[in-house]
Amino acid sequence: MSKVRDENDTVMDEARVLIDLVIGKGCPACQKIIQHLCEEDPELAHKLRLR
């Protein structure tokens, strides 16, 4: 996370890099981040149609 924060200027850039990193780690990592988003921000998860 520190690397993502330190090397990017905007929140959008940070999010983009984080998502790219997770996708690169495969399906189990993607499922974990989706689960985390659903738990931490149900409204965002709904908007992204993750549920």
C-alpha cells in the first residue's frame, strides 16, 4: 500500500494501480478485494454491482 500511495499523485491513480496489482494476482485475490469492498462500503459495492 505504501508503494501505491507514494508513487501516485491522485486517488484515482492509486485506485487504478491497486486494481491492476490485484488483477495480476489472480482470481482468489480479486474475490478477496470484492469481499472487502462489500463489507467496508456496501453502497459502493451496490453501485459497482458486486452483490
